[in-house]
Amino acid sequence: MRQLTTLILHSILVLSTACSLQGEVTSPLVEENSKPVVVKAEQSADEAHTSANALQETPANDDESEIYTLASGHSIVVTNKTINIKNREGTVVLSNSNLIRGLDGNETCPSEGFMALVTKGNYFTIEQQNCSGWQYINEYITFKYSDVDKEFYLHKFGLQYIDRAAPENIEEKVVTPKQFGSINFTRTSVDELYKYAN
């Protein structure tokens, strides 16, 4: 099933760079025990927010804020390249501008940059795409809220390397706290995470 999901995701990735996206997109590396959300291109934003057992997924664009709610009552607000976490009262308690990728300004990388943020329970995952040489790199950065010390910690960093010349060649890596230790939300930088994946 995982190979089929990866193959489907890869096919969509290849098609989306050549033409407008049609069909379905799945989020394969959300929390291991959760069901991936399926967002159909023809779904409205309201339908996407209510699909798959309270999972939320909506791509954010550079001009608007997108708001996501966790079971803890925190709100995740994505604006441009900044993620703000607000408490139940609406006060920003955490902020990070080192996680969201934009489109390549030099136009040397035909990747998507930030694609979506997916939430379930007290977890949220940033889904985005980057390039390196002849590879697309799908990045999945997952954080978990700790009820014990009331802090957000990096839970998992997942990567899919897709060869642009041979798209059927996909390599996946997942790094966990066993490799990177305990890193809180504000100290996490997407570029720094790669040192744990190598």
C-alpha cells in the first residue's frame, strides 16, 4: 500500500509540474497511525477542511493567512513564510520563520515550495518541496504538542527524494528524536534538519 501511495504521489508530482493539477493528492508521512487525508482538486476549501476524520489540509499562499486548530486548542497560523502558534486566547506564544519554503526566486528549481499544513490531534505536519541537483525533495516536518511541559517539539522529519530524470526512483528517509534529540519548535530550521538525514 505504501508503494502504491508513493507511486501515486510521485505521478501527481510529475504531472503538476507539466500542467495544472487534477485528481487526488495524499499526505503519506503524517502521523504513522493516522489516516492520510485525500484532497481532491475539485473539492472546495470547506470540504477539504472537514475530510478524513478531522484532519485539516489547505495549501497556504503568499498573500493570505491560513489557520489550523489543534486538539490542544492552539491555532497554527501560516502567513507568508512564518508560522505563528496562538494559545486559546488568540495570543501568539511561538513563532518560526525558518520552516516554510517559498518558490525558488532564481527559478533554477521547479519545485512547489510550501504545499500544505496537515493537523491531527496535537500533531501538525508541514508539507513542502525543494530541489537538489536532479532531484525533487518532498519534506514532511511533524511537530507534537506535549501536554506535560506545554511545549511543541519536533516529532519527525520525513524526506522523499525523487529523481527528475527517472521519476520511478524514489528514496525515502525518516529521522526521529533518536537521531536529533529534543528540539523545540522555535529552534527548528528546515535547512538544519538535513544534517540529521545524512
